[in-house]
Amino acid sequence: MNTIRYNWTKEEIIQLYNKPLMDLLFEAASVHRQFHNPNVVQVSTLLSIKTGGCPEDCGYCPQAARYHTNIEGNDLMTVSQVKAQALRAKASGSSRVCMGAAWRNVKDGPEFDQVLEMVRTINKLDMEVCCTLGMITENQAKRLAEAGLYAYNHNLDSSEEYYKEVISTRGYEDRLETIENVRKTNVTVCSGGIIGMGEQIEDRAGMLVALASLNPQPESVPINALVAVEGTPLENEKPVEIWDMIRMVATTRIVMPETQVRLSAGRTQMSREGQAMCFFAGANSIFAGDKLLTTPNPDVNEDMKMFELLGLEPQKPFIKKMQPETVEAENSQYQPLGEKPKWTRPGHVIERNLEASQKGK
Ligand code: SF4
């Protein structure tokens, strides 16, 4: 009988990752069946409510203003636009809506108030609401919780060591602090990372150590395969091999048995057989819809055909945790504090990020 461990070492995780594949799959699938129904997969819809123009320098991201990509930026969506999209997502089988804004951190003010209203609106549609808005303070996390937020996403991206090779505009500890702020509320945590950024297996293991040692462990862990976008510093990275994805999913499943492991970016490059192996290895969540923020994603009908083929069912909302109550804005017990948090900046330079910023200028 497996129990949850918070003290995984990097060496143990590397050993798991490198096991003969059939042994790794068997172990992961056994853990999966102990904690989850293997025929149920959560379907979430990701909405980019504010695209592009981000001041950060994440090396993988086409939304960073400094890189020259073909992303069309847009202002914050209206509440009614978001509601219409959420209803469409619900009709096609999604139980969760994740709203992403290309912000460095949340700023109190009319735009954040609008996001809070979006959270209230979607929660009232009886769907799980998740937000990914960058770094947030404790007060902002509490305001989101009060509006009815179910989950907050903030990825660790990679190991602490490799993070320094990808992002220079904030530190790993800033990421952890936001996660800590979310944990001061009843909002669940979604945090994972990206493989295929040029990191070593040690870095993949290092990220899993960081996530698995959080107590409680994140309720959701997205595993993304880098989608190398032209114009970003990582544009020339080779596509992730399906075997790496399967090994990463299986290892994540074993070290975080209760979490929902999410197959995220990069699914368009995966065959149905590859995805089926990931589900067998313990992935039990996907993003639906033809776009993942700005990168392509399989069509929702294709996904439903795959579900039918594999005998999978979409997960109903609020299975893992009760639906939060929504407090209306006028009854809120929190005031906007207008905090301007002093986030730590490592102040170091990443050559390839600089080069990508200078290209085309
Ligand atoms: S990943 Fe997020 S924080 Fe980083 S550049 Fe893209 S939008 Fe900004």
C-alpha cells in the first residue's frame, strides 16, 4: 500500500525515471489505480483572458513582450465574453475553466476586480474555476478564494538550478511564495513544469522533488512538453520524445499519488497511442480546445473520439473538493491593499534571452 511521501530525494526519483519502461509503467499504473479511477480523466478548458505584452523574460513564452513572435495581444476579455466561452466549454464536456492572463503579478484595481467577477460568474455555472495570473499576495489570494476560485496555477517550470537558465526576471523563491499565499486559503494548488527546454533528467527530478516536498502536495501537476515558438530564446529546442513524456508522467504519478497529473502543452505532437500510454502511466487530466493560451491543441471533437476509443469518461466537477461559495463584491470582507510587493530579482543575465530580445530590433 502506497502512502504519500514528502521526502523524495533527487537520486530516488532519477532511479525511478530510468527504470526499464515496463517496470516503471507497471508501478505507476498500480499507484494510479490505488488513488484514482483509471477510466476517468478531467477535461479543462484554458482561456487566455489577456494575451501578450508580458514584461517577464520566460525563455519559452511567446507572450513575453520582448520577443518577436507572431502572437496577437489583446486586452482583458469582458465578463460576458468569458461567460459565453465557459458555457461552450461546459457543453463540450469540460468541468473546469482555467483563465490565464499574461501578467507578471496581479495589481489591485479595476482589471483584477473584473477577473474576480469572472470567477464569480463561472463558479455560479457550477464549473471549477482556475486562474493563472502571475504572482499574487496573500490578500489577493484571499479575494480570489472569496469569489469562488477553485484552483490557482503557478508553475515551478523546472528545477531551481535550471530555472536560472530560463527566466531572469524573478526567482524560484518568488514562485514558491505565491504557492504559499494560495495555501493560506482553501484554493487548491496547480503547479508543474515544462520538459524539453534543454534541461537534464536531474532537473526534471529536481522539479519533482520541489513539488513533492510541498505539504500538502499540489492537487494538480501539469506536465508540459515545450512547444518551441519562433522568436523565443528556445525556438531551436528539439521536440520532446514521447518516451520522455511517458517517463515523466509515470514518475510524477508515483511521487505524487493523489494529484491530478495533467497532460498539457505539446499534445498535438503526440499520437493517440502515445497519449493512451500517458493515461496508463497516470495522467488523468487534459486541456481541451484548439488553443492552449497561444499554442495549438487538439480539437475537442478529436479528444472526445479518443475518449470513446479508450473508454474514458470526463470527470465531473467538484469530485475532489467541495464547490466553494461565492461572496459578492459588495459583501467582501477584504479591501484591496494596493500592495506593491518587492519580489526578489536574482539580477542575473541569460545570454540567449538577451539575444532573442535584441533580434529584429
Ligand atoms: S510565462 Fe507568464 S510570466 Fe512568463 S512571459 Fe509568459 S506570460 Fe509572462
